[in-house]
Amino acid sequence: MLKQQLTSLSTSAVVLAGAALICSSQAMALSPFKATYQFSYNGHNMGSATRTLQQNGNNWTYVFAAKAGIVASATETSHFSLVDSNVVSNNFSRNANYIGLSDSFRINFNPAGKTIATNRKGKANSFAWKSGALDELNAEVQIREDLKKTGLKNNYYITDAKGVAQRKFIKLGTENLVTPYGTFSTIKVKLDHGKDERNTIFWLAPKLDYLPVKVAHNDGRSSYGILLTGYQGVTK
């Protein structure tokens, strides 16, 4: 269960910025950053997590990593480029470990061949190409870019092992949030899972280019969350 919570953190985090319905009047260009978080499970601080965005020309690498002591760890990596503020997906990988057990997932986006290929623990699959298809990490980047330009799209298409699915978000309002790194004015957003017992809520800080400063998830049996502890990058 803890491994699933760790690996799903970035899936939730992918959409964190999605909820924000207020665009910045002074848009900032996409810039590299590093953010650190404390990770909690069922109300107990279990470890740490990081989100890092690196740039090499127009090639971007986005990495999410979480670790709960020696018990569990997960790392997700997305490679993409930007064309007129639109994310162009290249490939994605996830590796997770939990007390000796491992899990892996890969996505290869092939616009020329009009296919999206996935591999989950050695089981290969392929889907028809979907324009604008994103992965769990670079979807967050796309949402931020949209917020800084013309606003959110009606739907975002996120790829997982089962295919490409639409995601929607609901704005709950604004809230001043205290974190170990400081207090931020945030936009509070809920990811609609379509199940009453399951919810994910994000707190996005416009001052930090809509970085998620807090994420909280509850599935009825357990809960987990991350809270910002440090940040290196652009600010408004």
C-alpha cells in the first residue's frame, strides 16, 4: 500500500497546477527548479520527496522522487520539449521499490508512427496516437504554461498503462497555507476521481509559478500527503 501511495504521488502531482483558474498577468518563461517536500502517510511523517526540472536547450527532464526510509522509494522521469508553450512528450519511466519488491513502467511517444507504446513490468501494449497526449509529470508543466497564457483547456489527456484518459479539475477556492518553507497564498483544487470515497486536493502557489506546495490524498482506507520544505527557482 505504501509503495502505491509513493508512486501515485506524482500522478496526483501531475495535475496540481491544473486547478488554478487564475492566470498570471505577467507570464514567466518555463525555468529549471528544485523543490523538496516532507512525505506523510496516515498522518505520520515517513520521509521526503523532490521535484526537479532541468533544461538542455529545448530538451527538458522532469524528475519526481520520493522515499520513505528504507521501506519504499519511487522515481519518475519525463523527457519532453516545448513548441509554442505546448509540451511535446518524448518518453516517461517509473521505477518503484517496496521491501525488495519492484515495479516498473515505461511510455514511448511516437508521433511519426502515430502510436504510444507502454511497458508495465515486461508487459508491452500500444495505443493509437492522441494529439496532446501527456504523461503523469509533464502534464503539470503543460497546465502551468496554459495558466500563464490563455487559461486551462477543457480536458487534458494523460497516458497510463491502460491508455490515454481525460482529466478534469474543480476549483475549491483560495487559502493561505503555512509550510516549513513559508506562508503562501494558494489556489485550492480538487481532482475528480469519480468516486465519493477517493479525493485528491492540491494547493498551488502562484508566487512560485504555480508550484504545488501541498498535496493531500484520501482513498477511504489510507491517506498521504506532501508539504513543501524548500525551493530553488524563479519567483514572482
